[in-house]
Amino acid sequence: MRDHAFVILDECDLRVHDFEEEFDLRFRKQLEFRLSRRLSHQSMGKGKTRLQHLATAAAINLERVSDWLGGIGRERTRRSAFARVMQPQTA
């Protein structure tokens, strides 16, 4: 009778061990799937951002060409506060 109890306990231990292995395998697969989706979405976002930057640069260049063809001069950039301070005083 006692030997039968040990056999049952061993069988239960094996089932628990098999369950842990299967659970671990499922967990790893789910984690890998989630990480791969996240990385693919991030790379898609980078492509969209790059496309937006290129579109913005193209729009700025078109505006500059339009102004150049229309004879509109470019505005002067302002002088920084540091450049004004470092300017020698003329008396």
C-alpha cells in the first residue's frame, strides 16, 4: 500500500514537471511574439517619421525655390546675444 502511494506521488510530480515545462515553453513563445510585434511597430514608426522629415524638408525647399523665382530675398538671420556682447564697442 505504501509503495502504491509513492508511485502516485511520483506520477503527480512528473505531471507537474511536464506542466512546468509546457508552461515555460508557452511563456517564452508569447514573450517572443510580443517582442517581435513591438519591434516591428517601432521600425514602422521610424519609417513614418523619416518620411515626415523628408516631406517637411521638401516643402521648405519648394518654398525657397518659389521665393527665389519670385525675386523675394531671404531674410537676414538675427545676431545672437553672445555675438552682440562680443562685438567691440565703437566710440
